[in-house]
Amino acid sequence: MIELACIAEGDYLRHTGAMLHSALLRTAPESCSVHVLHASDLSKQDSDYLQQVVEAFDGHLNFLQVSPEQAAGFMGGYFHYSVWFRVLLPVLLPELERVLYLDSDMIVTDSLQPLWETELDEPQLLAAVSNPFYPFMPEYPQSHFGISDPADYLNSGVLLMNLKRMRQVDLLSEIRRFATGPQLGQYPDQDALNVTCKGKWLHLHPRWNMQSTFFELAKEDLPFSTSTIDEARSNPAVIHYIGPYKPWHYLCTHSLRTLYFTHAAATLSLIHI
């Protein structure tokens, strides 16, 4: 059973539905349990929408509303504060030993089962893909957090989380201290995970989180070998539409943006809204 977690908040809820449709479709026939994190009360229409998307693939859906007390101290800045909800998963899902977290602005194109079965050994707290930066901002991890190797700064959009180990080391307390400190940068939850999990995370093949930069940047500007980039580009498993322009924005020029519309349209055929 794959334990899958995501965030559904505000206008992004419909995009979460498209992401889940792609993930469950590609991961069949393996069964999935989906944990949806949210802060605002969901309308019956919204909850029914997600319920029917998941149940169309015989999945189980679990809504987890994050209380103001649980989210206290987490500021989103440019982002909605719900971006922090992923770091709460060790306490929101106390019965689970691991969970696979996915952002909403992505489409899954291959089965998640191999990713789910990835081994995490002590002291690894999670598995993730490196986050490349554009050439005009290459100093960010080094100047802010002392992370000198670009490959050692992770993207928090896809996280295979070792919840048991996170609870053992009380990672959440470390993250809360960072979140309220002066070092917090422009990517709040992601920066916090990079600082608190430094040297304690497994580097995944980039095909598991193909950020827009992997398609836009030259190979020499990416923190991977040429062969690895070629493999990822030819066989991506998760397309992550990072940046300000998402597939549903007019100005989006992503070469694979139509994948989003395929799955978004498919969710509407499953339900009555």
C-alpha cells in the first residue's frame, strides 16, 4: 500500500485533483491511500470532487485538516503558509513509518511503486531530487546556508519521508526553530528541510521530480551527469511545473503543459460538479 500525501488548499484544489488522477492512473494496479492536508474547511463540492477522483481508482482518501495551533509560527511569505504542512506529516500520521509527498503542480507519468520501494537507511530522513537554480541565481544555497555543492540542495516537491526516523530525532522541533529564526530564506519549507536534513537525505534520480529547469537549462548548468539528464528527459516519471507560470496560465511555455489538461479534463468526466 502506497501512502501518498498532498496539500489541497484554495484555488489549487482542482490542480491537486489532476495530479492525483495522474498518480493513481499510472500507479495502478497498486493500491494507494491518499492523505489530503488542508487548512480551510472544504465545501461538500470540493471534498466530493477529491473523493470521487480517488475512489475511481479504488483508492482510500483521508482528509487531514491542519489546525491553527499545529501551523503556529509557520509563515509562507510569497507562498501560502500551507506549504509548511508537509513538515507536519510525522505528527499528522503518527501510525505510519513512511509517506510519499507530492506537490499539486505536477503530473505523474510513470508508476510510483519503484519510488515508494526505495530503501532509506539511517541516518537518511528522506529522499528527494536536487533543485537546480538558474545561472542568474547560483549563489543562493551557498550564500544563505553554506551548501556549496548545487546537488546538495533538495526540492521539496517530491519527498519520500522516513516518518519513523523523523519522529525519533524530533525533526519537527528543529524545523520550527528554523522557521522562526532570522535565516529563513525565500523558499520557506524547502530551505528548512535543506538546513535540518543536510547530509541526511538520499539523492534520487531526477526523473522522479523533473522540474522545469531540467528542460530549460543546458546540461552543463545542471548538477547531474549528461547521461543522467538524457535518461531523465527521455523517461520522466514526475513532471513538476515549478516557477510562476503553471500549465493553466496563458504565459506558460512548458513543452509538456498539455499533460496537465489531459488529466484535469479526465477528473471532470469522473464527477458531477
